[in-house]
Amino acid sequence: MTASPLISASNLGRFYSVSGGMFAPSGTVKALDGASFTLEEGKTLAVVGESGCGKSTLARLVSLIEEPTAGELLFEGEPASAQVPEHRKLVQIVFQNPYGSLNPRHKIGTILEEPLRLNSDLSRAECRKRADEIMERVGLRPEHYDRYPHMFSGGQRQRIAIARALMVNPRVLVLDEPVSALDLSIQAQVLNILAELQEEFNLAYLFISHDLSVVKHISDEVMVMYLGKVVEAGAAKTVFDNPKHPYTQALLSATPVADPHRKKKRIMLQGELPSPLNPPAGCAFNPRCRNAIEKCRAEAPALVFDEKTELACFNPTPL
Amino acid sequence: MALLDISNLTVEFQTASGMFRAVDNTDIRCDRGEILSIVGESGSGKSVSMLALMGLLPWTANISADKIEFDGRDMRSIDKNARRKIVGKDMAMIFQEPMSSLNPCFTVGFQIGEVLKFHLGLDRATRRKRTIELLEQVGIPAPESRLSVFPHQLSGGMSQRVMIAMALAADPKLLIADEPTTALDVTIQAQILELLVGLQKDKDMALILITHDMGVVAETAERVQVQYAGQKVEEQAVGNLFDKPHHPYTSALLSALPERATGRELPSIPGVVPGQFDRPPGCLFAPRCSFAQDVCNKGVVRQDEALGATLCNFPVNVGKADTVKPAEAG
Ligand SMILES: Nc1ncnc2c1ncn2[C@@H]1O[C@H](COP(=O)(O)OP(=O)(O)O)[C@@H](O)[C@H]1O
Ligand SMILES: Nc1ncnc2c1ncn2[C@@H]1O[C@H](COP(=O)(O)OP(=O)(O)O)[C@@H](O)[C@H]1O
Ligand code: SF4
Ligand SMILES: [Mg+2]
Ligand SMILES: [Mg+2]
């Protein structure tokens, strides 16, 4: 028997009921609707899509911050649960905004050691030793141990957040837009650290980003989402070299390329993302899709294998 | 003479811990019919230099310049009233967060109408007609029905379109777009950039596009100036800048792009941009530069225009025909 994958999700969903306020209608938001995937040791699965497509919701489910309202999440073949201490340690999360996620009143040392004090019975000295090791590993200096978050730049704070996530020896990092707030030169530093750490500890990454050039660089597998649903998934190289879903094609073609000599023809998507409270019938992408046919307005396409990748589309055309 | 001609602009802020130089001897020139992109990482003084031009900085700012000329007028000595007649009319600006520049209490139609009233003195009926035309021009569907909409009812992309309509209301000669698409998703960014470039061509405007995104620069700009820590470190036509950057910072920045990576490890720039207290005495990039020599810690020369007027003692990608000015200490 082959070992169960580190993480596997089938038909994972999270619906929110929103009670309409004075201006907003009430109803159900299908923030995440039926995501299935597996995540293996040492690999990076990237999740891409525009804001509101459910990336952060997925991140919260996988890191056990919230429970799914549908589907199944397994850690090494067992139902994942925040009640199981090993599960809490298995997955750690790093957020986009390192400012918001670090307690401003605590010193870096305290911030780093907190997860260990909560999740292990290591002595003070052992906690300190671990903090020193990890700090060195992410490129922080020993004197940083006694400083406060506000004394650090954005890039350094993201190093601190990564260090904190690593304290309990997790095997999976959920990275929710980890470099989106960083300047280019600092982004490269942080991406390099993530690559080194993955190699060294054989970490699995669930890497969430809206920046396709970053995703292309870092991921093994990719999952493209639109309005809570996975529309295309597969090996990153295959999907990026030969995108099949009209949305993936539009997303790739809208991403600016840093080459002024490349004259490219752009697929200009019409309109904007529809309201998640009132998604279009049929395929949610149909009002903006240049390939839409009658069937797309009536029925929602399922995600099915199509040669090498998975695709949810009735009328795909090559780019 | 260029439509906009700024030379040696310096902006310093009085802060609790002393003076902080946000813009440092920077030149900016832009003519009708051209797109200049100002690119640089956050804090490099891009926004502050434009706010200085528009007279929108707080009193804690000390502004000095050898020249700030717009459309032949000296903007340094201009009085408040005269400035108010230019800003928003001949020179307009849009920002990253359209929501923060729209007044939440008034309808879209009213806010555009106010610009038309103040700058062009149009009557009520003409204002309404012109507002609808403007909304149509910026690609807002069913413009008539949007007149009575409040800003919070619009998506990010739609409010940026409204901001553009407002900026265009009085037919500006210069449009400054400060990170206009940074807060938007890429498919909406593509729509907005196409709109801006199309309008710039149609109206033969000067467009200054401020961004930190090298992809956006490559696809939209004609001429590019690169800012680092408040200084202009080089300026070139867009094609040349990407092929042959002359400043080590530009060169390193381009190499750090994931899309240009050859291996898993990205060539990164060590360290961070200097702050108020660790501003180096010579070249501001010296502590992070892989070409730096001792002399770079003492002073830095500005090269000729053939080398992009780059601010560097040891410019890179130098051809046989180029003459490099020698470094001089202090
Ligand atoms: N706690 C919540 N209550 C109601 N709606 C929510 C909640 N969290 C997220 N949503 C909605 O779910 C959708 C997906 O959100 P999110 O996962 O944050 O997307 P992304 O991270 O891709 O931008 C959005 O429409 C968002 O408004
Ligand atoms: N009102 C102010 N008082 C003090 N410092 C300021 C003020 N406005 C901007 N700065 C500082 O000036 C520098 C340049 O800012 P800015 O022009 O906004 O950078 P950017 O290139 O990101 O647009 C930054 O370090 C910023 O913190
Ligand atoms: S002047 Fe020196 S330190 Fe500055 S960029 Fe050029 S080589 Fe590097
Ligand atoms: Mg998110
Ligand atoms: Mg700015």
C-alpha cells in the first residue's frame, strides 16, 4: 500500500450565510465550492485567481482555522481536526500582511517561542535554542531576539512570520500572498529563503498568490480558481505553457510581461467579477467568456481530466 | 520646451527626529503626446515629487527646485488661486485608492459636475450631458443610470474609471497616474491601462505613469526614469532600459524578476533601502551594490545622457563608443 498523501481534500467547501444589512442583500456566499487536491511532501501547490475567488478561505480550512461546511480534508489519511495536537503542528500559516499578524507589544523572541510553549513541553532553554536556530536559518540576527516588530522592515517581518511558522517543525506551510506586499528586491530574498527551507526540511507549500510570474517560478502544481470553484488544475508547467480554460488564458494574457519588445495580443476580459451572492447560472464564467455556448448558460461544467490536466469547461479552445 | 520641466527638485520633511529627505535633486520632464513612467520601490519619492508639483504636500514639507515649469509657467512662485485654476484642469492626477479620493457623501454625477462647474463654468444641463459623455468615454456601461450612484456602490475598477472621468473632465494637458492599477486584479488592470493609453493617444496628453511594476512599465511606457531613495538614478527609452540598464540598481532589479530567473535561486539585492538615519555619504546604492568601490562611499558622478544620465561611478552595459566619466571623491 502506498502511503497516504500529506494532505488530501475532496469536494472541500465553505459557505457563509450573510444576513443582509441596510444596503446588502442576504443569502449564501459559496466562498469555496468543491475543491479537490492532494499535497505531497517537498512540493508546492499554487492557488491562483482574482480577489474574492476563495483563496484565503481555502487557506483557513487547510490550516484548521475554520472548519469546512462540505467535503473532506485528510492529513495523512486521517480526518483533519484542530483537536488533534499533531494536526495543529503539521500545518502552519503565513499571511500577506506581516504587520497585522505579529503582536506589536511582544518581542520577537516571545513571538517565536509562543507556539512552542503552547504546543510542546520543551524547557525555556530549549525553546530559546530553537528560536536562535530558526532565526539564523531565515537570516535574522541574534540581537533581533529582543526587538519589537515595529523596528523591522516589511521583508524582515515576513522573515519573522516564516520563522514563527517553522518553530513547531511543521511539514506544510500555507503561504497566503506571502510576498505580495513586498518590493521586488525584497520579494526575491523571501522567495529564495522559502526555496531553501523547502529543500532543507522537505516542506510542502500551499502557495497562494495573484502574481502569476511568482507562481510560475515557485510552483510544481497549480490550481486556478474562479468564484469559489477550481476551473483548471495540473502540473504548473503544463498549465502555464498550454492553458485550456478560457479564464486561465485570459488571466495569463492579462499579466504584464517585463519585455518591452514582446508585442502580444491580449485577450481583454469584458466586465468584472459578478457578485458572489448572485453568481451567474451555468458556468460562473460564462458572462465574461469568449467561448461561451448555449450549454454554458444552463449547466455548470464539472472538473474532469482532460489529457494531462483537470478542466471545467464545455468549450475549451487552444490559445 | 517640455510641457512639464522640473529640475533639481528636493523635498525634505520636518519630522520629530530631524529632517528627512524624501526627494533628492530629481529632474522630471514630460511632453505632450508622450508616456513617461517613473518606477521605483516604495518610499523612493515617486508620490511626494508629484504632490510637490501639485502643491498638495503638508506644511512640514520644505520644497526647493531650480525649476518647476508647467506649460510655460513657473509653479514655484504661483499663488494659491492661480494654482487652483491649473490643478484639476490642465494638470490632473489619479491615485492608487480611488475610494479615498472620491467623496463618499456625494453621487458620482455630482462630483464630476463640480469639476465641470469650477473649471469650465458649464451650466446644469450641459454638465449633465458632458458627465454622461465622460462616463461613456471611460467605459462605464449604462452611464445615465450611474449618475446617481454613490462611490461605495462601485467596484474598485469602476471607481478607478470614475476617477479617470473626473480627471479628464476639463481636458488636461498632463495626466499623472500614481499606481492607478496597483489595487486592482490583473484582468481589470489590463482594462484600465488600455483605457489610459488609449485616452492619452486620442487627446495627445502627457501621461506620467507611476508604478513599481516592471511588467506595467514594459508594456505601457515610452520613456522610463528609475528612482532610488529619492534620487533619479537613470532615464532611458523603455526598450533600452530593459536591454541595457546602466545603473547597477536597475540591472539588479530586472534580474530579480521571477520571470527572468534561470534557476530556482533568484538573484536578489542584499540589504534594504537606506532610511533617515543611515543615508550613505556617497552613492546611496553603494552598501547594496556589487560593483561598488571605495570611491563610491565618498561621492558619485552623473554620467552623460548617452549613458542614461545614470548616477553611478561604474555604469554597467557600457558600449565601446560610450565615454564613462571618471569617479571623483567627495
Ligand atoms: N467570514 C466570511 N463571511 C462572509 N463572506 C466571506 C467570509 N470570508 C470570505 N467571504 C467571501 O468569500 C469569498 C471568497 O473570499 P476569500 O477566500 O477571502 O477570497 P480571496 O482570498 O481569493 O480574495 C468572497 O466573496 C468573500 O467576500
Ligand atoms: N508627510 C510626510 N511626512 C514625512 N515623511 C513623508 C511624508 N510623506 C511621505 N513621506 C516619506 O517620504 C518618502 C517617499 O514617499 P513616497 O513619495 O510616498 O514614496 P513612493 O515612491 O512609494 O511613492 C517615504 O519614506 C515616506 O515615508
Ligand atoms: S556608484 Fe558605485 S555603488 Fe553606486 S551604483 Fe554605481 S557602482 Fe554601485
Ligand atoms: Mg485572500
Ligand atoms: Mg507612492
